[in-house]
Amino acid sequence: MRKIPLTLDIISTGKYIPSGTITNEDLEKLVDTSDEWIVSHTGIKTRHKAIGENTSDLAYKAAVNAIEKGKVDKETIDAIIVATITADFASPSMAAIVQARLGLNHRDITCFDVNAACTGFVYALQMATALLNTGPYRHILVIGAEVLTKILDYTDRNTCILFGDGAGAMIVRQGKEHQHAYFYTASEGDVEDVLSVKEILRMQGRRVFKFAINAVEKSINRLLELDGSRLDQITKIIPHQANYRIIDGVAELKKIPLNKFFLNLEQYGNTSAASIPIALDEYLQERSLHSGDKLMMIGFGAGLTWGGVVFTQ
Ligand code: UT7
């Protein structure tokens, strides 16, 4: 792949977390597990559950939050991209549904969904950045939204303890020259159902664990190479929030201090395509971006897919 920096400016982020919760104690009543096992093997304590809401509802609410926080005139949104593997239905796309709910059906805008599982938000942001750098797009709304609880088997302790529902959104525009982004995205067709959703989510946990550590390490290396920077120049890494031990494993392997990573999986579990934008929103609430900051976002998941972006403010 050629090395081409694209300009990018993150105007705002937003999120929507449904109010229902599933604690480890709740799961103890459903499967043979314990709070101690879940916390020690994953770092997760709680996850959220959408009650009476579907993926498009979560996506819409996260979008409204990003629009309001960024004080963006929604009439200047020229494209909507939603990353999800739990769309309400196959068609119309969640992006088109969000367009309608935002009252933007009178405008000619580009709307489509991206299916790259837990790497979906990175893929969607890459598509948005490419559109911004080539087309007449002013603002693009990028959303990661999932209602994973509807595809979980609550008799399978290997999977049901890990995942939760949520949505995150980001509004982006073309950046100034120094605000640039390098993307690295990849996949390897999973013909052995290492991690798949064929109505119900199924996973070979150990294999995914090994794949994930390798994918995150590879993504960090590739992004540093593309950006021409060193790890100590990266302000924060926002990884896909799957399992504390995956991040801890990468940190140990690459001798990265654990506090270089932003983690919030304790509260939300793995929300697939929504995990990176939710985490980013919470990180930016703690600390806004300063000129020269470098953020890395890294995803990995079903497909198998993996990859990331390194963004310089
Ligand atoms: O977005 C990407 C999505 N997926 C992931 O990120 C998942 C990646 N994989 C993982 O996070 C880990 O592999 C898991 C958390 C799923 C499992 O942890 P592990 O340390 O790899 O456990 P394991 O699968 O090797 O199983 C160890 C033992 C087994 O029992 P035996 O055979 O040793 O008696 C499992 O049956 O732990 C058992 N086990 C559980 N015990 C209590 C598996 N799940 C549970 C559970 N509670 N929920």
C-alpha cells in the first residue's frame, strides 16, 4: 500500500449508552461463572443492555449527542456512515435510517453501513476520511452502534459475559495540512468460524485472544511506521475494548506503559463497532485535543479484521 497522509479534523464526538445493565452477579444466575472469574479473565464488571431500543435508536441518539456537543449545523452533514454488525434489518441501512430520524431526507447525502465487526469504526472512519479528501463533503457523521445482546446465547459462558450494547459517534471534516491521519486496515477471511455471527455469536476464545494480541501489535508497528513516529510520541492509544488482558499482553510485549491506553471496558464490556468511539468520547471528555497530539485508535475482530489510524491534531 502507498503511504498517503489524509487530512482530518475531529469536530466532536458523542455517545449513547442504554440504561439497562447486566452485572457479573446477574450473569452468575444465568451461567456457571463468577464475578471473580470474569473480572480476572476480562476486566469487565458491567455491560449495558438496550431495552425497547434497537441499533438505529442507539445510533441516532449518539449522533444527536455529537451534533449538540459540536454545535454542528446538521444541514452541513453530507454523509453518514454507520459501522455495525447488529443492524435492525439488512436494508435500509442504519445510516439511511439515521438520516431520516435527523430530518435530513430532503438533502442528497451519502449514507451507507460498514460491516467490519469490532474494526468497523476504524474502517468507517477510513471511508469518511477518504471521502473528505476527494469529494465535495463538508461534514461526515461516523457512527459505531451495536445491540449485541440480541445475538448472544445466554447459555454460553464463553461469550455472553463479554459483550454489551452502546453507540458512539464522531463528526469529521477535512483538516488543515498538519492535521493528518494514516490508516492501516486489513483482513483475513475466517472460514473456520473463529469468530462469527450466523444469527448467534460464536467464538473460539483462545484463538481470538492470540489473534487479537498479534493484530494490535502489528497495527501499532505499521501505524508508527506510516506516521514516522515513535511510541513515546503517541499521546494516547484508544484500543477496541475487548478484554483487559489483551491490552495488558500487548503492553507487556511492546514495553508500553499501560496508562498509554485508554480503557473503559470495565463498565461497558465489548460493544464491538461502538467501543472505540465510546472510549474516544470519554477520553476527550477528560482531556481535549491539543495541537500536535497524536491519537491512535486500533480495532480487531470478526472477519477477521484489524487495523487502526494514527491521527495528528
Ligand atoms: O472483539 C473481539 C471479540 N473477542 C474477544 O476479544 C475474545 C478474546 N478471548 C478472550 O477474551 C478469552 O479467551 C476469554 C475471556 C473468552 C476466555 O478466557 P481464557 O483465559 O482464554 O479461558 P479459556 O477459554 O482458555 O478457558 C479456561 C477455562 C475453561 O475451563 P476448563 O476447560 O479449563 O475447565 C473454560 O471452560 O475457563 C472456563 N471458562 C469459564 N469459567 C467461568 C470459560 N468461560 C468461563 C466463564 N466463567 N465465563
